Amino acid sequence: MSSCDHVDTLVSEPRGPFYGPLAHGFACGAHIPIHNAHAWNALVDPATGGEETRESLAESWGITNPQEWREQVDYLLAGQNVGPETDLLLHLRRDIFGRYGRCDLPMWRDAIVQWGRSRGTAPELVDEFVHNVGMITRYEARFRADGLLPLNGTVNSVLGYDFGRAVSMARWGFGAGFCDYPTAESVILRTGALTRQYYVSWADFGAGYALGRVLRFDNEEYGHMYESVLGPHRMLMTAPASPWRHIPF
């Protein structure tokens, strides 16, 4: 539901919410609307975008009916699309830092090996985790260079990527006729509440969303999948009209 042909544009619906819990929830899913030049604070209008939205959901997500839509929403709200594995690794890093006041890559990798041994984890899965933390640290270094993270910043959770997409799924579900407005609204409100459980600021959430996206799709290519999250993030953090600038996290 995004295209390389689109230019990142911050669009607001004058009749949509700008303050309060619903606006906060919408703002958690603002990346994709900005990349597609759609209003960040509005659902897709089923009268004008219904057919296109149904086709896009079927092509991109395999969703063709309300039941499949609901299943995917619940999956995203549970953080199961991006998966819990990366957050486990990030938790191990926080634990090391809490114990020793620092955590370099060798310490992190050693902790993963020890964790795997203590639980009888399959060696190939441990090897995969060890590889993944190297990729995480490289992405975080790039994030710092590009302003997605502060100088010594790290990502705390990648579940924000699923939460943000749950907002878009609510927008699309209403547009496709797979749910009514109160149902879509409840998903958006739930998303806003979840983000506050895992993040402390818009910058914190934005970095987590970005890492979740690139780990899933970019494969360290720093191509469209990276640029299409970097551009909206910068706009959300800096544009005077950005919801991230006027809605408290």
C-alpha cells in the first residue's frame, strides 16, 4: 500500500481529530499515510476508495473478508507479525546494561549464547540470534547517522511496527467495508494505549517502528524500505504541522 512513485506529504483531514486519544492513535500510524500522501487522521472513505482498498488488501495481505481482516488486526495488536524474537534480544541487552552499565556487541552475543544454553535452545536458532544482533547494531549506527536515534541511543522495542500498521489496517478495514466505524476507532485507540506501554516518546516509538520495518523487509540494503520509513519519520519529527509535534506522547 505504498509506492516508490509517491512523494512523502503531510496531509491532515480538517474534520478529523487533532487532539486526544483518538488523534494520538492515528498519529501512531502516520508513516504510511504520509508516504502515500493521504490524511494521517482519517479512515479511508469506502465510497471513494473502497474498491481500490479491497484490491490492495487482497494483494498485499491476502485479506478478502471481515474475518481475515479481524485476524490480522489481532495479530498486529499482539505484535505477532513482526514477532517477539527481536524484543527478546533487546531485553537481553537492557539486562546486561542494567548489570554492568554497558553492553558492547561481544557482551551481547555472549549473553545470547549463555541464554540459549540455559534453555536448551537449538544451536541454529542461537546462531541466528547472534547474527541478528550484529544487524541490529549496524542499523542503529545508521539510525544515529541519519537522526533516527540520538548519539548514544538504542531501540527498546520493535513492536511499534506492528502497532503502527494496525492503525493502517483499521483505516483500510473501514474503507474496504470489513468493519464499521466504531470497530475501526477501537483498534486505533487500542494501538495508542499499546504504544505507551512500550515507548516513552514519539522519537522512541519512531525508532522502534523503523527498526521493525527494516529488519523485516530491508535486509541491510538501505533501499526503498529504508528510505520510505526515514522520510516520514523526519517529517513527523520536524514538520510544524506534524501530529508528533502537537500531540503529547
